[in-house]
Amino acid sequence: MVKKISLALLVFFGLTNCNQSSYATGSTDARNALVLIIMPEQNCKEKEMGRILIDEKILHPAHKECYYK
């Protein structure tokens, strides 16, 4: 019983720490940017919420990210 509870807690806390803040692997500017996720066939706006577009990446057939600084 104790083993099951320990394993459940280990899995729970282990999985909650497995999150990814950004797919950006470029410069520190891209890592600290505002990220907008859109469909790949859509175009990124040149400005979003007063920020300027610095990069865009298609990461999946249904996922495109626009980076704003």
C-alpha cells in the first residue's frame, strides 16, 4: 500500500514538473518573447498588443508560433 502511494506521488509530482515554457531554442530575445499560437496557414501580425514580430516557427502541421518582443 505504501509503495503504491509513494509511486502515485512520485508520478504526480514528476509529471507536474514536465512542462515546456517555450519551443524557442534561438536567442534569449525569443525566449523572453510573447508567444501567440495560430494555425500554420495563418499569417503572423506585424504587431500584437504593441509588440513587434521577431520570429515565427511552424512546429507541427497544426501549430505555428509567432514571437513578439
